[in-house]
Amino acid sequence: MPKFLYVFHGGGMPETEAAQQQAMTDWGSWYEAMGPKVVDGGAPVGMSHTVSRGGHVENGGANPASGYTVVMADDHAEACEMAKGCPMVVDGSGSVEVAQIMEM
């Protein structure tokens, strides 16, 4: 079964302890719903740096990543359908980029 990389964009740290607890519950429920298809639960990430021939920029780029997860799915359609349950997608605070991991 192919693996897919979810790259999260947007979201943010909830401001209150109650909101943080709710966010943890929401993310846990989403991962639980995907069950064994979650290969690597991933993690949030810090500010990204962009490296190109022209140099190194510490601005996060045009659409900075905020985290990642690796899942298994039959195909892109299933991986995208599963991504629709991401709490950031559900509440409109972010998006999920879905890319198949190519086996080498």
C-alpha cells in the first residue's frame, strides 16, 4: 500500500488551555479514525528556511509548513479523503498538502 506525506500549512497554537485540550482531543480523534493507516504521526515544525541557488532565507517561504504526518492509502483519492478530517481543514484554519512518497 502506498505511503503519503501530509504537509500541514496554517493552524496555530490555541490561546487558552481549554482550546489546547480541545485541539489535542480533535487531533487524537482524527488519528484514531485513521487507525493503522497512520505510519508516522509526525509533529509540528518550527519556522522553515528556504535554500536556493540565490541563498538562504529564514522567512518560511510563500506557504510555510506547520507540521507533517505519514499515512498509508490505496491511492491519492483515499489519502485526500482522509485528509479532509484534519482538524485544521475542518475548522478552516489551515490546509493539508498530500503527496505520494515514491519508493526507491
